[in-house]
Amino acid sequence: MAETATATPAAAVKDPIYLHTRREPFEYGLLPIPKLIFSDPAVTLASIKDKLIQRSIQSESPAVPFRVDSTAVAETLGIGQDIARLVVDTVASVLNLDSDPLIEAGFEGIDGVGVNVFDLVLWLYVQSYKRLLPRTHKDSASVADVWPSTSAFDGYLSALSPLQLVRSNSRRFMPSQADEEAHQLSYLQKHLANIVSLLAEALDGEGDESLVLPMERFEHLGFLLQFGERGSAGIPLIQASPFFANSDPDMPPAPVPASQVHEWLIQCITDSLERITERTPAKENGPLSTIGSDQDATMTDANANSAKTSTSARGIVFIEGVSKTSFVKQEADLKGSSIKVVNCHDSVIYILAPLRYATVYGCSDATIILGAVGKAVRVEHCERVHVIAASKRICIANCRECVFFLGVNHRPLIVGDNHKLQVAPYNTFYPQLEEHLAQAGVEASVNRWDEPLALGVVDPHDSLSHPAGVSDVQAETASRIDPDQFTNFLIPNWFAGECSEGTKDNPFALPEAYKASQIRNNNNLGEVKEILGETSLEDSKKKELSSALHVYFKDWLYGSGNIRQLYFLQGE
């Protein structure tokens, strides 16, 4: 029987740090595929794990054994090859270690490396997670008339519309970061025994007493959990744990009894939940605080925009409540690696920075530019929004009449109750764009903007009830924007005095049809200019023509809302 390690008080962490969930698997890693959601995940996944291990590819590196490619995933789970590739890629997008071979393999090498069996099993387990619902609007009747139902399923699927957010004018009805984390921690607390047992291996004997976790399997718990404190990056689980601390570097670490790991993590989760309860202010009875009022959020600016930007202790930058204005954030302005644009309306928002994750939620009648996102973008519950994004991945959920100008390395994922979506090739640039793409790991040579993948119209991860038979309905996909309707988006050059070099043009190549349309439009504009220049008119007629052009241009500026950008640029 192999020797097992025990926890020692001397190994305990001195500073008061708390356990947190890794939000990425819960926010960006859930796929609405009912076949991957098991009613009894502990039993089902134990069998699946054994089959995957049998199919595993033994890696050359001893630190990363037990890997399977998408073919093995497809055959073991009984899903199609395309969905299996999506599963592997989704796991890659939410891994906790950027050094994982799956991430280092890049776009083309995923199947050559394969996904780690234990990461995959943990990802499959959390597919049973159900998101925390927004709090119900106290005057639901007052919002019903401004959000007409265009689908038989709207009452079930549209949990929170952009216009409902306008009426509430706050995040009072949205779960706070503290609410969401408490919900995630409670979920893991309930299922932790099953999760630990799926990672454990049995020594001689039978029963739970024989289950142990070797260090390499214990580290996989970092896929779901990490330690951290205000203003610091996440601390890997292995560094903060009392296990394996005194291991002889010349000897393989002795495995730890699974029961000890479970007991320690349960205590850590309990402590974290108590801390959240103590720190969370009364939401229903107390006065409504400023936008960005999560208990861990602190205001980052003291200027006029300070009410619109906040940074949480977990490194997430919130931009929220922006209305009828233009708003700019550059790399130097952002202290976090993830951003959430929430409840913004009738505005133009520029996020010109490299990011890991980005969420756009509950926005309407806005244009949102996301510089370079290395992991994933999620756009949800938006209406009449233009999103311009360079990203490895994007997921679009429950949106209406939105246009997406994309430079993406993977197929755009479309889920939920969507209507009248359009996709188009990426259409802008700014001086630091190529530098930011390189930092984020986004490849400008690969753009799959025109290959949207539509999944189910019902998201089994929400807590809503759905009418019978809806779960089999496929989500409405997106159509390609007509090349004649395609236009470039010009980002004002705020960097003119700083950058003599940099990106001079769109780094994503345009398809021939769109390139030809641009050339044709430019030629037409040149011809109009030439005709106007050659037309012989009396001075009075020239004044009439000039006045008419100015009137129409002014009407367009006000009608489109672009007049606000002129005022914004003038202020800059």
C-alpha cells in the first residue's frame, strides 16, 4: 500500500486568504447541449472517466498524462465530431493554466495534443450547474408593454431584456458578483464529494477509505477553485493547500486521502460563504448605491466617468450604465484582464486593449468595440447593438437585431432565443491593434466569422421552466450582411501624438465580395465628388446645394446619434 500524506498545521497559510470559484467555467464554459447534462453525474461520469482513460493518449511529458482527442470524446460521449471539437475547444478556453499543452497547441494542433481526461470530466460535471436568476422586477406589468413578444417562447427564454434594464436603471435586479460567487460556491459545496471522488484513485481495499488524490490529480481541482485576496491575482490551489508542502523533491509526493481533501475544502468553502454573507450589504431594504455596487467593487476613477467604471477584487472591470455618450478605455486604463459591459444604451463604447475575457450584457442601440480578446467573448440579452470584436471565440445568446463585425479564430457560437442577427467581417483598426492581437494570441490570418454554429434555443443551465418540446428546437442562426451594406468603422486616432508606427489597416483580410464592394463604393464617391467639382453653378445655386447637403448631413448626424461622437471628440 502506498504511503499517504497528511495535513500539518505548520503548512497552513498565515495570511487570511479565501477560497474563490474560478468564474470562467461557469460564465464561459457552459454549453446548452442536453446530451452532456447527466441526471446522476457521479455515477455516469465515473463510467465515462474509465472509458476515456482507456482511450487516453499517453503524453511524452510525465506531468500531463491521460489525454484524449476529439474522436475519442465523440465516441465516448455519443456526440458528433463537430460537437466534440467544440467541447474540447470550450474546455481549452476556460483552463486555469496557460501552460497547458492544449492551449500551447494553438488553433490547428488541438487534436494532436488532446484534452486532459480529468479537466474534461470536471467540465462535464459542471454542465449540471444552473445559473442564478435575476431578481424579479417589482413592476413587471410596466415593462411588458415595451418588450413585445415576437416568439412563442419569449416568456420563457428572455429572462431579462435590455429595455427592462433601462426601466430599472440599475443593477438592483441583476445578481451581483457576490451573489453569483455564493451561488457557485454553494453548488460546489453540494457536489464536492462527488467531484473529489472522480479525481481520486483507489489503493488496496474497498470503500471511500481507500480513495486518495495524487498531487497531479489534486491540481486539477484548480480548474474550479483558487485562493485570492483583494488586489491580487489568483493563487493556485496547490500553493495554498496544507498538502504536499514538505514533499521530498527527489521523491514523488505521497498521495493524500480523499476524505482529508474533502474536509479541508468544505471548511474553506464554508469560511468563504460566511465572509460573503458578512460583507454583502442589505439589498432590498437599504438605499440603492451607485452603479457597480458589488460588495467587492471599488471605484477606479474620480472623474465624470467614475460612476460608470468599477473594478472588482477579482480583477473584473465593469463598464455599466453608459447612456447617450461615447466612452473610451485604453490599455493603461484597465487594471483587470476581463471586462463586463453592462446595461449600456444609445452609446459608442471603445475598449482598446488586450483582454482575456469580455462580456456584453443587457445593452441596446449601442456600438461596442472590443480590441483583442484572447479567450472568449459572450454577448447576451442585447438589442440593436453593433459589436466589433477581434477574439479567439464568441458566443451570442438571446439577442435581437444585432450585427457582429468579427475577426474570430473559431466558429461563432449562437445559442438561445435570437432574432435577426447578422455577421460581417471585421471592419476597423487602431494603432495598437496588431500588438494587442499578439498579446492576446488572436491570429489575424484565421477568420471564421461566416461559419456560425447554432445550438439549442433552450439553455438548460438557466433556472426557468420551458414548454414541452422546445428543447429540441435549434436556435435561429445569423445571416451574412450584404456586401453592399458593409462599411468600415473609423476609430478616432487618440494616439496620434504617441504612435508614429503601428497598425495602418485592417489586419483581417476582407473576402473578395466585400473588398469589391468597398472599391465600388469608393469609386462612386470619387465620381460624385468629380461631378460636383465640374458642375458649373451660379453662386446662389452653389449655396443652395451646400445648404441642402449640410441639412441632410445634420439630419443624419442627429438621426443616427453620431452627433454625440462629435461633441465627445470636441471635448477630447
